[in-house]
Amino acid sequence: MELRKDPITRSWVVTHDGAERPPRDAHDCPFCPGAKANPQVVGSMPSLSGGPWSTLAVVHPTPLFRIEGDPSRSGNGLYDIMRPVGAHELIVENPSHSRQLWEASDAEIAQFLKLVGHRIQDLKRDQRFKFITVSKDQGGVAGQEFEHPTSQITATTFVPRRVLYELRSSREYYEQKERCVFCDILGQEERQAIRMIETRGDYVAMCPYAPRVPYETWLLPRHHEPAFEREVLRRENLNDLASLLRRALRRITSITDAFHMVLHTLPNTVRTPDILGYWRTIEDDYHWHIEILPVLPGKAKSYRFKETYHTDVTPETAAARLRAAPAE
């Protein structure tokens, strides 16, 4: 297994000739309390109802990235290659095998968010890791890996390409206007109120102006904060954010049962290379956010060889339909 860098797009790709994964026994889920399997636990939050735990962080049973060793970056002619050093963990969202995140209580979702914050904070202590993120693939067509409700955490020695685009654009906007582009977007969206889905306290759910897929939804804080882990670990009460996430997912699952969800947060600033200029103003120009990209049944992927995204639902229509969709 190795990491290879595309010299044109500058994307890093994990590649390997892997054996087929053995079939899992549906009656012996490794993440249910009392299971025969014994995953390596790296964090947990206490139960709110007398059970063994509320949410659990474990090492992925077949990780793409491994924490041991050095990346050993090298060249092969014009190509770059390195070992897939990093971390690959699972957040087991709750002890129940069949209760989805949007079916949990706000207090349980707050526990989930807190554990995510703790894991990001802990992984950022390792100077080798440049970026840590959390993602969730829900539904077979979205690549869901486990039946038990889980999200995945990855820590990598590189910053993913799309996040690099965001960082560079945010820095350039700040250099021109000395303002955060995300804060300006939020201000305009709240004034226009045509792509807004819901506001709960200090947090907003909205459809972005130029979506990549129909019903794409973003969750953002209304105040400026670049680091998700700082946000969730310094606040005693996360009920507004937990409620907004639960209600946003309920709205989306009323339209489709498949989606991708990903957290974009501040890269690791423990080590700040001089060659990457976006670190100079990153505390002022970046803004954490959660992106939810639904996968509609019967729809082909919107990103084709023509290299242009296409959606047949405008974000204004999508926001109106999501506002009307059941959230409880």
C-alpha cells in the first residue's frame, strides 16, 4: 500500500492490490456491546442511560493509514510517492446496531460531537499529521462500509486537494478584503433568506449558492471559528448544533437514504511550513463547516468528463423543499 501524487491535479491517491475482505457475520457485529471481536478503543464518551458507553472511537479494523513510521517521501522520476502514514479510526455513533445518528437524542449527538472534537485535538498533537477530518458514507450507493452506524476519522500527512482549494481561496479573499469569505457568505445568505434551511442558535443550515449535487447542504457557525474541535470542546451546551445536525439529516433522509457527509476544519497548525502561505492568516480567513452531499436514487454522478458539475434542482428550490421536509 502506498500514496502516489498526481503531478497534474496534485491529488494524493492510496493505491494497493488488496485481497477481498472476508465476509462479516451479520449476527456478530464487532461494534455492538458484548461482541466477540475486540476493536482497539482510542476514546469514548460515557453513557447517558446506564449502558457501557454513549459513543466510541476505535481503530479501523482494516486501516488505509497506519500511525507507525515515517512517510519516507521520495521521487520516482517526476512522480512523488510516500508511505500511507496517518491514522484511520471509526466513531461508533451509538451502542444500538440499528439507530441512526438522526434518530438519536440531541444529548447523544452532542456526545458524538464532543468525541469527534477530542479525537481531532488528540491527533493534531502529532506533528506528522497535516489534516484530520471526519466523514460519513450512508447507504450502499454512497459506499457505506458497516451496518452499525459509524463515521470515519482520517489523519493524513497531506492536505486533501479540495481543502487546499478552500484554503487558498479563503486566503486570497482575505488578502483583498481583510474579511472571512465564509462570514461574508453567511451574512448575504441570511439577508437574502432564499437558500437558508434553518437557524438554531449560533448555527445555520443552508444550501450553497453553487451546489455540486441536488440538495447539497452546509452547516456552519454564525460566528467566526476556524477549528471545529475548539468550537465543540469549549462549549458546555451543544444542543443547538446537535439539533441542527439531526434535523438536517432527517430532512435529507426524507428525500434520499444515501449521502456523504464530511467535516472541513482547520489543518494542523502545530507545524507551519513557510512554503505554504495559507497558514499566515488562517485563523482569520478560514471557517469550519460540515458538508452533506445527498446521493439521489437513479441519478448518475453529476461530475462527468466534461469537468463541470450539474444539478437539476436549484439551491433555492432545494432549500424550500428541505424547509418543508419533516425534521422531527
